[in-house]
Amino acid sequence: MSPLAVALADYLRLRRGLGHKLDDAGRQLVRFVAHMDAVGAETVTLQAAMSFVFDPALDPASTNPARRLTAVRGFAHYLAGIDSRIEIPPAGLVCFRRRRRNPYLFSDEDVAAVTRAARESTPFPFRKETLSSLIGLLAVTGMRVGEALRLEHTDIDWDDAVIMIRDTKFGKGRNVPVSASTIEALANYAHRRDRPRTVTGCLFVSLAGTAVIYANFCKTFGDAMVTAGVGSGSPVRPRIHDLRHSFAVRTLLGWYRAGLDAETLLPRLATYLGHRDIRFTYWYLTATPELLGQAATRLEAFQAVTP
């Protein structure tokens, strides 16, 4: 390990020990240290930091440059306490106003196609099961990818079909009830998972018996989408995180179709998704034609009975 890599490990250990998760920042800083090592930089300079933040391969309209700058500034502040040569990039070098990106809403057929492509991407039967089980779980629960990857066997109440999400965003745990078919699929996977030698308590494991790596799984999912042609004619590029948006919209539509009071039930969806405030749940609700039609029908009914 390079000196910067050692310093990064110490930095992340310290910050996480203080309660900061740093999931995204940690991934960005691993890439930053790899970049520094590749260019032969031994210390953080403004030039080296900016070459990473403004990587030409990044979409300048995305949040990536701003997120990279924030992560590098935090690490540089830490390093400056032990190395006077460190140059801390000034705040405000990247201007970004967060805008809502229209998500790609996966249909059941899309999920099935991506799952098939993911399974066909590997010759190993157990890896096929790991990929299809993960994708299926994300699709039917709207769970965050990191939450699914951190699940342990003991986090699942197999008798009552409830998944306990621990160590989640904002430090709030929650119970996620699932259907009998979902718990059965997870139980079948868990049975197969217990056969190879594992070195982690995580439910989803690699062929080596270690926890599935976030970046590797997301790349496999992305490659499977391309292979399956999912979203090929869409104006927006599908992302794995859009499975969460799709779940939220599908749940709301299900309530409308069943004639339920969706407005009253929205706090339940917010709790299920792990949101601190219902306004964050609104972020996930996209105005699809059917949703707009359902809203128009209810507005007309309301106006008909309103004096």
C-alpha cells in the first residue's frame, strides 16, 4: 500500500468511528488515491486534486465532480494536520444545483430481461443465483443497494417474512415485511449460500465466500442492462437505483388500482423506504401517464361532490 492509501484507511477508520458512514465519499477517495498513485503524486496538491475532480471521463452535468471535490477536501483537511505540504482545494470550485433526474421506470419485463442477462454473464451456477436473488430483492422491496449487500442471515425473520435493515442511511433501522414468495426465494438462496465456505456474515456472497462488492455488482447490473437492451429507446439512461423509483411508483399505482386512499398510506411507503421525511418519498414519485390519469379521476370525483 502507498503512504496515501495507508493515510486514507486511517482517515476512514477515524471518521466512521465517529459515526460517519462515508459510503460514497469512501468510494470516491479510493479512486482518488488510485489516481494519485497512477500519476506518481506523493502529496495532495491543488493541481492533482483538480485533475481528479474534473476528470474528462465524467459527465460535467452530473453530481460526480461536486461529490469528488467534497470528498477530497475532507481528506485533504485531515492530511494537512500531519503534512504541511498539503494543498486544500477551496470550496466552491464546482458549482452544482441539484436537479431531479427523471428516472427510468423498470417494468416487470425489464427486470426479468436484466436478470436473464446477468445470469448469462457468468458460467458459475452459484453466482447466477446470487445475481438473480439480489436483483429480485431490490425490485420487490425498493431497498438501497448498500442495504441489500449488508444484509446478514440473522437480519431476516424467516417465520414472519420480515427483513431488518440495520446500519442504514441516517442511522435508522427499519423492518421491511416481504411476501411469502420473496422469503421463499431468499431461503432457497441462503441454503445454497451455506454450502461454499464463507468468510463473512453477509447473506449475499461472492464465489470466494466474501461479501459482494458494491462497485462490482453495479457494473454487472449495468452490463446486463446493455446486453438485454433495457432502456435502449429511452431518453434517460437506466440506473440500478431506478429500481427504487420503480418500486415507489408501482406501490402507489397498486393502491390507486385497489381503490385505497394513497395520500393516507404515503407515510407507510416513506417508512418502508427508510425516509426521515415524507417529502423525500415525493422525490421518488414520477408522474407517469397512469398516475396522472388516476389523479385526474379523483379530482373529477372530488369536484362532482363539492358544492
